[in-house]
Amino acid sequence: MSDDEFMMEDAADDEEYDFDYDDDEDVDEMDEGGDVENQYYKAKSLKEDDAEGALKAFRTIVDDQPEKGEWGFKALKQMTKMNYLHLHRPEKALETYRELLGYTKSHVTRNYAEKSINNILDYVGGEGKVSLPLNTLEEFYEATRVACEEAKNERLSTKSNLKLAKLWLDRKEYDRLNPILRSLHATCAPSAGSSSSDDQSKGSLLLELYAIEIQMYSDLQETRKLKEIYNASMQVRNAIPHPRIMGVIRECGGKMWMMEKAWNKASTDLFESFRQYDESGSTQRIQVLKYLVLTYMLMGSEINPFDSQETKPYKNDPQITAMTSLVSAYQRRDVQEAEKILKANRATITSDPFINYFVDDLLRSLRTQFIIDFIRPYTRMELDSLAKTLAIDRAQVENLVVSLILDEKIKGKIDQVNGLLILDRFNASSRKRYQALGGMSKQLDHLTGKIEAEKLTREAGRGWAGSMAAFG
């Protein structure tokens, strides 16, 4: 919302309280209503050229009304906006805002009051150009909370607390955030006789609360609490949350799985997050799509993430083209091209600290895939030659090759004396075949030995019988 929109947003609201007088209505009351209406619009016309004059005129409307009414509420709303935006007097804005809250109990309709209050809180909370001191900002919300309690307006109180929680989250004011979270959990407390830790009938509110908490724990890198909130959010059933809320929860879940290198779970959550953000029209869908593409590469998938119906429209998005080029380089096993893309696109790729954290893993994955493909025709390979091809030093190559051998992705050994990778080209099936042939050979040798032994025995027997006959 721009400053002009903030000042003009109540133009339609003015029409809501235009008076329609019955024919038998007292003429004096009509004249009085018309006078205050004229005063209001005259004061409003002074805002741009004579702000102080406009404030005085609005104050006259408030003070002259015999009892609180719609025009006094409108006047106080204008004064709050002017003190905040035009005159940069946050303390004065807070004074007129507190006065305005006194009208919300019964003098204006609940919907109109809520709309006006939400609009003011949104603007002073961060959408406006004027930055309020944190203590003053907190007083705005505290005044709202007190007014809501007095008016028994639980709905507005909850909305106000959610706004404040999001505000402290955005500003990383976690000490201020935690008491708000406890208050919101109390709102979701189970009804009498329920065994649930949170009232599932308030599922949509609960998910919105979880979305705030999961972002906080993600930022604080408190993995145990993060997983606890993630699992709890996945158990909520009685809710129809805004897609953006589920986008936040799934995004944090996907990033959590990425940190644990659980790539399949990460890809599932990130795709769902992208879909939810896309449905809600959130610009965060682009960043999540980058995380999803990164996950596919880190898991060594041959699937092109831009082949799906949901992601295909973003393939040529200016923020995504660098990632599509990176995917192409990865699938071609072009390590040098991938490194060039990463260096040339820091603004759209590695400027994100989370993506940058995985760049080394990505290059390692790409290099190992390259080595597997590159050595395929050879029985031995010089490590220095491999290092030169990859544009890294010999120690890094040795480390990569050793990991491939230990993971049984290649069969071979390293001759460190001569700097060679010596490959065993007998694959598992060939080795079994040769082992089987070896076993057959041993059996044949054993059988031949037995035949020869029996032959010698028979010959010896015949010789002994001949000797005995000659003796006889």
C-alpha cells in the first residue's frame, strides 16, 4: 500500500455511513448530520495544503459531538494517519489511535472498526515509510489488545496478535515474539474434556501459528524444535489454511530435509511449497523453485525439474534462467561451465546464503559424476591429468576418487607412488562368472586326481596278483 492509498483508502468507507433520512425524521437532526458531514469533508480537503488546520477541524468534529458517533470515528482515523504520515508525530498518532479505539465498542459497526484498525496496524507495522520506535509500535498493539478485551472482540484480538507476531518475526525480535506465541497457543487451548494439546477445531489458526514458529526455529537453526513443529503441522487435519501458510511450512520442511541430505523428502516438500506459493500468487515461489532445482541436482536425479506442468511456465523467468542453464550444464557433466554460471550469477543464485551453503556439495556431486563418466574407457588414469581436466588440485581429486571407491561407485585402487588410479574392469557379474569357472576348474582337478588314483590302484593290484601267481 502506497502512502497515497493509505490516506485515501477510506474514501469508500465514507460512503458506508452516508445517511438516508426518513421523511418523518426530525429536521434538526438532519441539519446537524449534514453540518458535521460538511465539516468532515471540509477538514479533509485541507490535509494537503494546511495539515495543522485540518487537524484542528477534525478535532472540532470530535469535541463538538454530544456523543461518540461515526463522524468522530472517521475524524480520529484521519488524525491518526496525518500524525503518523504527514507530520511524523508517532506519539500523537498513538494518542488519537487510543481515542479512536474507544469508539469500537458500540459506536461503529464491528466490520468497519476491524477494517480500519487492521489498516492502521498494517501500515504502522512496516508498510509505511515512517519507521516507528519499537516501544511505540508495541504500544499501538497493546492499546489494541486492551480495547479488544474490553469490547470482547476475540477475533480482532487474535488477528492483532498474529500481525504483531509476524512483525517481530520479520524484525527477528524473538524475545518479543515468544510471549505473543504463548498467548496465541492459549487461544488454541483445548476445550474441556479434550486430550489434544491444541484445539484441532481451530486448525487454520493453529497452522498460521505453526508457520510463524517454524520460521523462527529455522532462522535460529534449532533443528529439534523445527522438526517438532513440522511434524505437528503435518498432523493438523481440521483446517483450510491459506495456501501461503502451507507454502511457508513446506518450504521450511524442505530446507530442513536438505540440511539432513534427505533429498527425496526435500524434493517432495519443496515441490508442494512451490505449488502452494504459486496458487497464492506469492513471489517466494521463485526462490523455492531454485531450492527444488538445487535438490534435484544434489540427489543426482536425471529428471529435469522444468518438465512438470507446474514448473514449466517459469523455465524462462529472468530469476530462473541461470538455474536452467546450471541444470543443463549438470546434465552434460560440464563442470567448468557450471562453475562459470555460478560465478556469473551471484545475484540470482549464490547471493542466497542457503543456496550458497550447498554450492560446494553441488560442485562435488558434479565432479564425482564427471569422474565416473570420464574414466569409463580406461583401465588406469593419471591423477594429475584428471586434476588438470577438472581444474582442481591433486589432493582434491584423490579425495573424490577415494570417496567413489569407498562408496563402490568405481572399482579400483590408487597407486600413490606413481600417481595413478588403477581400475578393476571386472564388474560384479564378470567376477562371479570367473569365480564360478575357477570353482569348476578345481572340481575338475579334484575329479581327475581321483581317476588317476583309482587307475594306479588297479594297476598296482594287477601287479601284486601276477607276482603271487609267479611265486606259486
